[in-house]
Amino acid sequence: MNERAQCPGCREVERLGRRRFLQLLAGGAALALAGCTSPVRALARHRKPEEALPTATPATIVDDVEGGSPIELGEIPPPHPGGAHLVWSGPAGTQQIAWTVDDGYCQQCIAQYVAFAQNSGIHLTLNPNGVFGDLWTPSVVAQVREMVANKQLQFGNHTWDHKDLTKLKEAAIQSELSRNEVWIEDTFGVTARPYFRPPYGYYNPQVLEVAGALGYTSILMWNGTFGDATLETPEQIVSLAEYWLKPGTIMLGHLNHTPILDLFDQIHSIIASRNLDPVTLDEMFGTSRLIG
Ligand SMILES: [Zn+2]
């Protein structure tokens, strides 16, 4: 079994067909198939050390008539170690999609994504890197905590600073996951377990073993993408949205570049016109923040 793709998009190319990849390549959207760029390099441009980390606010309870009882933030369940399995798509037979959003080295992107969720009510799963934590302002954190409590937003672990984990030793992999988990728990009052998205989609047997031992038994991959790990044009993003958004899609997005911010209404219209149901991973797979 080939445990690691040679490039971020290679596994996607293999899975989704070379012909479609070449079509995208011809359209200038080849990088759409890639997972993530190198946000750590971008950190030097975007990080603002003078800004303090957001301060966690008290537990928020928000009534949610559709999602059952709200989550009481701050009650973190213990890890449930086990064997890790890959998650590529949603279950068949529903109209569900999971819109997932990674990284976060663009403060404007974070703020406007969160505002979009609040204004539209759309359900999202966030996989941010804690190294960019100072870009999550206290007001944005407060908004997120409210939506986490009512189960509209959910977190997965995407590691602290987005290293290629296949190049790290066991202790370093543990640190990447645990440090980010602590940041998510302390900031947003909820665990990311059991969901872990490896940076770039890169993993190997050691990565899976360490993740599973820490309670990250669902290794979150994707089968659709907005292509915005790198800077894309609005036309490319809309084209990819139209191509990939269909029942069962786990859609890959990023909090890294601004072009998608002006396209939320357009993308939401595509979702609505296809009668798709955007859900969190908990809603898609029957997991729970109360269990982790
Ligand atoms: Zn990433």
C-alpha cells in the first residue's frame, strides 16, 4: 500500500482520474487538487506577535431546536484510543456534504468565514492550526464558541504548525497533535477528537498509530476541493464548487486566501439548488463532542 502521495494532489489524481486532472490542469486549476500550501512560510508575513492569544470566554449555552441539547463547553471527554481509519467521503444515500476549512493564516478569512456561518446558519467543520491562534480575535472566538455549543460548528485537529508528519519522529507527532488539541480545548471549549486531518494529506503507518493512540481514530481526508490552499481566481473556485459539490462530498476549503470570501452567497446557492445538506462531521458520521 502506498502510504504517502508523492505530492499533495497525487493521491487525489489517482482516485479521481487522470483525465479530469488534465482538464483542470488545462484550466489552470491544477493546484486545486493539492491539500495545503506551506502556511508556516506564510506565517512570517501574517503573524502579529503583538496580539495576544484570544481569551477563552465562559461556557455558552445556546438553544438549538434542530440539534438537540446544546454542548456545555469545557467538559472535555477523555481520549478513546483505537485503530485509525481513513475517512474520504460521506455515507451514501443522503444529500449531506461536509464543508471543511483548514489552516488559518488570513485573519480576514477567519473573521468572514465565521460571519458567514453566523449569518447563513451553514454547518462547517474547522481544522485550524494553533500556531495562527493570535489571528482568532476574542470577538470571533466568542462567535465560534456559541456556534460550537449549538452544534453548528465543529473542530478537527490539523496539527499545531502544519508540518509533514511523515518526516517526524513519534514524540514530535504526538506534540503536533497534543499541542493543537490543548489550544482548541482552551480556546473553544471542545475537543477535536476523533477527527484528525494530516497536513497535505500525508500520512504513514507511524502517523496513523500515534494518532489512534491519542484518540484520533478518524483520519479526515477529502473528495472535493475549492482549490484555495493556494491563491485561486473567483472563476476557478466557482468552477470547482460546481464540479465537486454533490451528495457525500467532504469539501476541502481554507482560511488562507480572500477570493472565496466574495463567493459565499454564490456557493451557498449552488448547495441550495442541488438540495444538498451541509452538516458537521458529527452529523455526518454520528459522532459526538460529548464523547470525542
Ligand atoms: Zn492544511
